Amino acid sequence: MRNILPLTIITIIYFCSCMRNQDKSSFTLLPTDSKIVFTVPKDCKNTTSCLQYYAEPDGNAFLCYLNRDKNKILFYNMNTLELSFEIEMPQKGPNVVGRISSFVIHNFDTIMLTTGQMNVLYLIDSSGVIKNKYPADNIMNGAYNIYYCNSPSTHRNLIIKNGTIYVGMHLLTFPDPEEIQLFKICLRINMKNNEQQLLPLAYPPIGSIDKKPVYNYFSTHLIDNKFIYNFISSHDLYISKNLENFRKVPVKSKFMKKDFLLPDLRSGYHSVIKSNLEHGTYGMFLNDSYRNVFYRFAYPGVKMNSSIMSLNIPELINLNEFRSVFSIMILDSNLEIIGEQLLPENTYNKNMAFVNENGLYISTNHPQNPEFNPDSLKFELFKLGRIKNKDY
């Protein structure tokens, strides 16, 4: 009897495991025929690295779009697909803010701007009135003064909660995995009195396999009272509840074949861009609260031939900005990989995507897309789909 009981338990565990494997599903992103199209003003480009979907408490929703050349933020009504209003900030005069580099909309009374003045945050409302300024204190992060950098695509680092701003601290250097842990990663700002504090949380030891420096840019996301840090040169996501220490979660794209590489930045623009394109990185990280999943964008390295060395600077910038290939990883609520979809080449814009109740919208505004129209801002709807009995 003593010998039968363990065997029975093992048998039950085995059959339960088999049942779980039979029920296990993975996910993919399915393109649909549903598209939305916005008309772009004559003085506005139809691509941007600064885009935000914002829904008001009453249900009105807007796609908010930075026209960097004209220092404007455009607000498109999601119901009518018409331009509802815009904010234009002066670059000259008494209320000058400089050239807008990014924005974060908390609500229409609280819109945060970063500009070319990387040592000041501006708080405005939807009328463009400057309500407050938050100049950076003379705080040292290692050997460098703190500064502000934010982009809603790959470097989203401004979070507003309960009258407090949490700002991700980017570095002006690329330390190796050991040295980078000497730098703090988050600044806390009291919105009432501009009291600032560099929090204890330090950079994790990101680097290449052989312990060399890599690009250390990252984005920050506050979800369910947890800060999620998404580094472009790390296969892992880093989670912190108290901004004192991290928990690491492995989230590696199956299309990433090469190690991360920081090129010799003195080797010239052509060599740097060629290296960047040939070695993969990660990009946007989106929370889909409607379906309880996350999306992590990944840029696999692509082989570049020597013809890249003859391109002019604008052509190089386009190659780097509009990657030909990228995938989207699908993560469950525990940040475990449940699917990954490689998108068609030269079709979608890696910097322009958002989530709403309908699904994931990805822009088709890629210059190599045959349907590219400089007068339109186009998005295609993707639905989350299930694939039975396939492991990731």
C-alpha cells in the first residue's frame, strides 16, 4: 500500500499536466479590414515619435499627436476622426518653452511637456497656458547633473500620480554593467513645491554577454502600483514595487539572434547606423488593460550591405527611424510570453501604435509602404487571436 500511494500521486500529476498542455493556448495578432484615417494639416508631417491615446472620464477619446516642426499638439476626436483642436506653444516671447520634444497628458488640466531645455519640465493645460515650471535641482546622479528626457514611443519616462511626478533618469554616458549600478534611475518631484528627490533604485547591471556597455535607454510604466522598466538593450523586464530594488523577468524575443552591441560612436554616422540596424533592440511597451495583456515591440537585426555607406544623412535617418522589420511580443498579466507576431516587411510604423477597447492599432505610415500617403494618418486594427496547443 505504501508503494501504491506515491505511484498514484505521480499518475494524477502526470494526467493533470497533460490536461493543462491540451488546454494551453498561445496568442497572435490578427490584422483586420478595420482602418481609421485622419487628415493631416498641410504644415504637418504624417509621422511622429510622440503619440498618445487619451480617453476622458466621460468617454470622449482623442488621438494626440505632436507636430514638432510647428510646435503644436494636435487632438483628433476618435468618434469623428476630425481634428478637434490644437495647442501651439510659442518659441519666442515671454511665454516661450522652446521646441517641444514630447508631451504626456494626465488630463486636460495637466499636460506635461519636455522641450529642448532638458533641465525644465513645463505644466500646461489644453489652452496652452503655462501653469507651472519644474526646473531641475542641482542634483548629481553619479558624476552628472540630472536632466529630463521623454518620448512616448521608446523612452516614455514621465509618470504622474497623486500630485507626484516620477521621472526616469537617462544617462549622458554608457557605463559597463558594473559601473551602471552606481547611477539612480528615478527622480520624484512634488508638483506643489517642486521638492525633488533622487530615489534609491539604481540601474540594473545591463550589458552585453561579454560584460560590455550597451545602449541604456529605457521606458517606465506604472501598472497596478508596480513600476515596469523596459530597456531597449535587455531581454529582461525589471519590476519594482518600492523604487528601492528590482525583480527581473526574462522576456526574450525569439527573433533576436545577435547580442546587443554599442557601436564605436566615433566611427561615423554611417557605421553607427549600420551597426544599430544589424543588432537588435526592443522598443515600445504597451499595456492592453482591456484584454489583460502587454505588447513588447522587438527589432531583430537585419543584414545591411555596403550600399548603406553611400546614403546621405536624411536617408540614413529614415532607415533607422522606419525599421523594415519588427515583431510584437504578447505577454500575459505575469509578463510571461504567450505569443509573438512578426509583421510584414516595410509595412508598419514601429513608433506609432496605441490600444483602445477595439484592440491594437498600428500605423501603416511607413515610407516604403505602397499605400503611404503624406496627407493621411492611417492605422490598422489588430485583434488578439488564440492559437491552440502551441508553446512559446
